[in-house]
Amino acid sequence: MRIGIYDPYLDTLGGGEKYILTAATCLSNGNEVDLFWDEDRELLKKAQERFGIDLSKVKLAKNIFDKDTTLLYRLLASSKYDLIIFLSDGSIPITLAKKLVLHFQFPVEWVRGNSLIAKIKVFLVNKFICNSKFTKNFIDKTFGVNSIVLYPPADVGTKNNEPRTKNKENLILTVGRFGKLPEGDNFKKQDVMINIFKQMVDKGLSDWEFMLVISYKEEDINDVFKLEKLIKGYPIKIFKNLSKNEISKFYKNAKIYWHAAGFGENLEKYPERAEHFGISTVEAMGSGAVPVVINAGGQKEIVENGKSGFLWDTQEKLITKTISLIEDVRLWEKMSNEAAIRAKTFGKERFCKELEMILL
């Protein structure tokens, strides 16, 4: 089969891009796979380093979904493909591919999915895939469809590479892409977590560190500098644009993992501001870090509250649950093991098998 894949956010190299590129790798075994991308021609090399994914069988092709591409050219070019996977930002393309699959990674509440034009386009789509039940709930309502949930692939411990749940450091970790909301607020809430940890230190927490691993685009460098100013004088460190192997070391060393995307937001009005799934949470759990994450979005589908981690709604709950893990070693050990077991549910091998069952 000849397969084409489009992701308009490919150069951000975030969790969503790991999803799409892993899918490309899975499908490249026995198929010809093209990524529609005209810009950075070194992108696949950067992605391999960031995610540790073998993309040697995947090729970059002319972006037939570029806004300057004519409809006629898009139709002619798409007719050469047996399958096109389109990561949608709410838009639905018209193609002549034998099969068109739309993939959604976040709610698109701003789309009028019940309009006549939308209904016609939806009719031409063979399948809808979402990255979580959280996303599915909104996509199904918006477009009147019954989408399929395919959880993202995460790097987790296997029988030959069991996660290390002992000999860890007194380290709280968060990993995420830096991004801003329209109002200018921090999407992943790195600033919120920094201030909460500073409060804990001010109230007597000692011998613990908070580390933030942040990926960002050059246009956001000044905002990242602002975060670095916030941490001065505290046992907090920021690491930027690390490779997959470098990030893995932090997962192995961390005892606790924090996530706060969606905190303080009106998620009924803007559900896309919650974490849509949470690959970094799963990968931290796979290495035995206990998640203490916000009770919103896809995080609720990952963490079994009170068993493989904690969910929180307020800053006070985040602090108290974290302190309970710090002070009760047996509790942390029990949850660390449960977190590692839970993470295996979301492994890459499972992802590839389910993807092929859905598409091929």
C-alpha cells in the first residue's frame, strides 16, 4: 500500500507528533509511507533523535495540504494513495485517496460539524480515530460520528527492560512542550508548578529537587527565559530540548511525576486546554515514577486514583498528595510498582497491533 500522512504541527515534535511518527513507523513495514511536509527537510533526523523512533523507511513528500496548493493538484496527487491519514485541527480535506482516515488529538469545539458542507465531508471519511475517550466524547458530538479510540504509544518497561523502581533520587519531574494559550498563559502550566514547589520549599521541604524538561520552538525562547528567572534561589532546574535518551534518564531517576495542564481553565468552555492524553505521564510511570496529576482530560484515563498514582483538583491537594508520598516510603514503593504495571497497558507494540487492525 501507498500511505500518506499529514500532521500540521509536525515541527513542534510534541507528544502528538510522537503518535503520528510512531504510526508512520508501524505502517512502513511492508508499505510505502510518505509524510506530507515541505519545510524543514531535516525534520525526520530531529524526530529520530527526540523520540528514538526508526524513521529510515519513511519519506518526506510534497505537502499537498499546503494552503497555497490548488484543489486540482491535491486531488490528482491524493489519487495515487491507497490511504491518507490526516491529523485534523477541525478541518476535513477532500481527497481522491482510496481511504481517508481523520485523526483527532483534541476537541475542536469551534467547528460547526452539523453544517451541510461538514456533513458532506464527513460522509467521505472512512474512519475517525481519537487519542483518548476524552477527545472522542467531543469529536463524536461535534461531527455525529462514532470514532475509534487508539491510545498513544509510550516507551514503557518490558520483560527484558523492567522499569527501575528502586535507587531513585528525591526528584519531582515534569516533561512537556512549552506552548501558550491565546491569552498568553502557559498551556502546560510549568509556571504554576514552579510556584507550588517554591511554596513547599518555603514551608520546610528540604532535600528534594523539582526538574522541568521542556521542549520549545525558537519563537518561545523569551518565555522559557522567564521561567528560568522564576527558579532562582530554589532547588529547581530546567532542561531544554533534550533527546529521548536524555529524557529517559530523568524518568528513571524521578520518584514523583507532576502534570498540571488545564489547571485554572474553564474546561467546559475550552476543553482543548486540558491534557488530551498524557504520553509523558505514562512514560514516567513506566519507569516507576508515581504520578500526581490533575484530575482532568486524558489523565483520568491513565491514573487509577489511589492505586497507580493520585489525581488532584486543587493546589492544596497536589501538595498534600505529594507530601504523603515523600513521607511514607512504603506508600511510594507500592504506588511505584502499580504505576509501572499500569503503564504497560499503553506500550508501542500494543499501539502498532491496534493501528493495523483498524486501518489495514
